[in-house]
Amino acid sequence: QVQLVESGGGLVQAWGSLRLSCGASGTASSPNVFTANTAKWYRQAPGKQREWVALMTPHGPTNYRESVKGRFTISADSTSNTMYLQMNNLEPEDTAIYYCNVEDKMRPYWGPGTQVSVSS
């Protein structure tokens, strides 16, 4: 079992920045669950479906949805079981609950989410 917990959300003005963190604990298949598996960030805005935002593969390549390319950066700390999402130049359209996700031993795990609100 893997437990994920997001943090770092908050209220920020447009063009501001936030750094989200996702900490993992429990018994994963490897010491760092984020670098051993494909890890992702999702978000869900009010009244909308959850959407994928960014992903990071075990060998390093990352990918982002078009609307956040050049503004968001996904990364992981190899010394701690933590994944990050650096968000710059935030826009009101980025307002959502952000979730981290990882699949370990073919089982998906989600955190409870952290709220990001961007004011215009």
C-alpha cells in the first residue's frame, strides 16, 4: 500500500507561482515510488472532469498538457519520496484541485488533493 499526500496549494494572483509537493509513504515496490514508476499530476476544476496535467517516466522524459507547457515543471527528489509540480505564470484557468498519481505493482494510488486558486 502506498499513501500519497499533496501540499503547497493556496491562493495566488495571476502570473504568480506555486510549488506543489506530493509525499509518498507506505510499502512500495522500490525505495522511490516516483522515480521507479510513471508518476502524474492531475487537476479537477469545478464542474469539470479530472484532467491530466503532467507526467514523468522512470527514465526521465516528461510530458505536459498543451495549456501548461512552458509554465509547469514536474520533478522528483531522488533522496526523498517526493514529487513536485512547479507552476509559474499561473492563470485563473489553472484554478482546480490538484492530485498526484502513481501506479505501483499495477495498482493506482491517488492523494486527497490540494486546492489551487488563481485570482485575476
